[in-house]
Amino acid sequence: MNIGKVIGLAIKTGVGAPMREVSQVEAIEGAGLAGDVPPKPHRGVTLLASGHWSQVCRELSAELPWHIRRANVLIDCHELGGLIGRTIRLGEVELEILGETKPCGMMDDQHAGLRAALVPDCRAGVHGRILRAGTIRVGDNVMALDGFRAGEAVALPARA
């Protein structure tokens, strides 16, 4: 099932340091992204839905760059929470989506009220473990590889 497209990639330049947007990145099996701060063992890559990010920005009445959320991948879709427990492919890379990414206190350092705005409905995104290494590029398709049932409403593409 087609989930959407990768529309943004970013890596952390250091702990607490600004994110750097990139057009492609190498994913390392069982680890994280090349050039990124080493992730916690269960959180190799973090993903954010463009639809949820737009909703958060509207609620805050602010135009905020997506990468202040400190996620690695921005996907052009409405939401990602329905992917928890499933395997997806981003370009060459396969990820097992392990859980919801909980917003930390650093979010309010980025913008007042951001942490609270990210809490409902898995708006802060999801995180996953890299099962198959490779390159992720802006423009890559994002596909669900397993676990979908007919009629299940999961991660539909964002509506303009």
C-alpha cells in the first residue's frame, strides 16, 4: 500500500544542535542514519507526517520549519500512527515501526506550546528500527509492506 512520498530529510548535527536538511541519507541496518547523532537502540529513525505538522502549525498560528520537530524524515501523508507494528519501505530502506515518538521538553524551547500541540493523535510522529540498509532520498515512495486489512484507514496521503 502506498503511504506517500519522502518530502524532507534531516540529520542532527549534535546533541541539542540544529538539524541539517539533506537530499539523501544512508540508513545503517540496526543503527541509524549516517551523519546523525547515534540514536537510542529502539529509535533508529524518526518520521513525521506533513498533515499532522501542518495541523500543529495552524494551531500555534506559526509557520515553523518541520525539522525543529527533530524528526529525520518528513512524509507527505496525513498521519503515521496506524503504522505502529508494521514494516514500511522508504526507497531502498525497510523499517519496522516500533512506536510513537513522544515529544520532549526541547519542543517548547523551539516554540512555546509546541510540545502540547504534538501530544494528541501521534502528531509527534513515529520511530522505527532499520531492517534493511540503503539510501533514502527526497522523492522516494513510502510503502507499507505488511499488516494492512481491507478498509483500514491508515496514513492516507495529505489533502491540500
